Amino acid sequence: MLDTLDRMTSHQNTQTMKPATAAKKLGVYLEATPAEFREGVVSRAELAALQAEPPAWLQELRRNGPHPRPVVAAKLGVSISGLARGGVTEALTTEQIEALKQDSPEWLRKERATQAEVRKEAARVKDKQAERASG
């Protein structure tokens, strides 16, 4: 009985996550990761090791993509919703992102302006709250 309890406790201490969660935390597109990554589970220690010393495949994905939508949105300076409004629903490579920046389609200019307004308003609200807190 005690042996079973010990095994249960040690099992609980080794927290694992699904590959999709680990990919999200690493900022990479799951479908572009190696099969052994997608098909297994990732422990917190393994995730920390991947973050501390990224293997070649992870460095390559981060550099060239394909990138998941949150990363694409950040690189373009728009929201994820803005990507969808612009018709971008798939992961993009760094090259595709750079091409979009160069082409600067109307939807991208509009979404960047919207995002800039959102950031400006958020800063205004934060300043107002800080003013109230200190006064």
C-alpha cells in the first residue's frame, strides 16, 4: 500500500502536458514539429530544457516557421482577429510574413492602425488608473 502511494505521489510530481500545449508555450506551429514531439507528452523539465537549449529543429522553426497565428499576428503588428479579417487563417513562414509586410495590403494597414489605437487606449486607461491610485 505504501509503495503504491509513493508511486502515485512521484507520478503527480512529474507534470506533463500535451504536445499542443508545449508547442504553444514554445511559440511554434505544432504540425511543423517532429513526429516524436507531436506523438508524445512533454514534462515540465523537458519543456524547460527545450527553452534553455533549443535543438536545431526548434531553432529552425522559430527562425523560418511556419509560425502559429499568435506569432504571425505579433510579427505583423495586428491582432489574431485582424488576421482572420484579413483572410489569414493558416500558419505562415517568415518569408510569407515579410512578403505581406512588403506588399502592405489595405487590410494590413487598416489592422495595424486599429491595433495602434487599441494600444493607445490601453495606455490611456492604465495612466488614468495609476493617477486615481496615487491621488
